[in-house]
Amino acid sequence: MYLKSILTFIICLTLSNTFDNQAFAQEYKIKTIVIDAGHGGKDGATHGVYSKEKDVALKTALNLGRALQDSLKDIKVIYTRESDVFIPLYERINIANNAKADLFISIHLNDMPVRVSRVVDYYKKVRGRKVPVYRTITSKSTSTRGTETFVSGTGRLGEQDEVIKRENASMFLEDNYQKNYEGFIANTPESDIMLSLMKQTNRDRSLKFASMLQQEYVNAGRINRGVQEKSLAVLARAAMPAVLTEIGFVSNPDEEDYMNSPEGQKEIVDGIIKAIKNYRRIAETSF
């Protein structure tokens, strides 16, 4: 057992160096980006004073896609939806996996939870005593603001196993695949470790891009609520770096106005594009 642990560590260390530096002996390029507009269709209850999250998310996604195609003409942009339709969460990431996308960006608007409380409405006399009669009121914070970006938590990394195996299955159809992929052999302890490293690499790259994205929000004067790891279904089965970014609080009237305005849309989109360009430059040269 001890020798096996040592062997596993050595293999892991060796393959880690091979994977990180050679990317399976192939040149890593970001060619395809999938943009996911959160919610849609029957899934659209979250709203502000006058706008719905699903509509603002869609507007932002389409604006981002058009701006990306204008500024990075060699990038292929794919949308999970281009209209007000309901797309199941698993289908959204399947679109990215099937397209062999290099980056997945899901756009959402944040909201504060509704708080329920009881207050005294009036008093009535019962057997000569004043007894309070309560009523229920609901409220939510309208002052909370800022942006945050999520990556899939480590608790859901296991869900990527079959996806990564399936997406890599095409390598075994190539002539001399063992030479092309540095001796990679399917269904061995070494291949399992390699797949584990791929998951970890995707997670590391997701965190890197999420941090870059948050920095661009900060550069635009937005409040930074940070990068967080959460158990999010839409990201769990991603076979590529993937993030979900909350571009602001629809429950905050000022941020709702900002996200709906042409100026706000441009600033948000420009920031995301800057983050993509910075990430691409580093991913294609340093990772």
C-alpha cells in the first residue's frame, strides 16, 4: 500500500508536468466560447422594479457575443439560447461539451432573498384582555450591490469523469495516438490520474478566469463580492474552464438601472471581453 502510494505520487507528479507544460503535446488555443444567458422561458421569476433577470441576462449575452465577434474574429461564439426559451441546465453545458468549447460563461443577475416577518396589525379584546393580531409582511434588501463569480466546487468534480472520458474518446481513433498523447493508455491507473489532472487543470483555469473577470468589474468601479466555489449544476459537468458570473443585483434599483442602460451594458461587456483577452493571452502562453 505504501509503495503504491509512492508510485501514484511519482506518476501524478510526472503527468502533471507533462500535462501543464505540453497540454497533451498539442498547442493550446482558445477557439470556441459558449455564452449562456441564465434562465429563460418559464424559468424567469426573478425580477426587479421593472425588468426580469432572464431578459437582462439574454441582452447581456447577445451584446457580449456580438462584441466578441467584432474584437476577436478568430473566436467562434455559441449561445445556449438567443430568445426567451427554457433550456434545462444539463443541456446548457452539453451544448458546450458537444462543441468542444474552450470556455463557458454563464451570465446571471443576483437577487436578495425575501424575508418574511410578523408584525402586530391591531389588538382585539378577548375576555377583557387586549390580544395582538398579527399580519405577515415580506421584504428584501434593496441596498445590497456588487458582482461575484462562481466556479464549480470541488464536491462536484467527480461528475466530470464521464464527460472528460467521452470528450477524449476521439483521441483513440487517431493513428499513433499513443505517440501524439505521450503514451496515454486508456483504462489504466495512469490514464485515471491524467483525467484527474485534467479536472484539476480546468478548475484552476476557471478560478484564474473568474479572478480576472472580477478584477475588470473592480476596474470599472463595481463592488467586488469575490470568487466563490459553489455546487452549481450548470457548471458541474463542464469539460472546460467554466464560470457563472453575477453582473449585479436586480433587487437594487440603482444596479437595475445600470444593467439595463446602454452605458452599463457596454461597461459590463467591455470588462468581460478584457478578461477574456487577458485569460487567453496567459492560457495560450503560460499555462
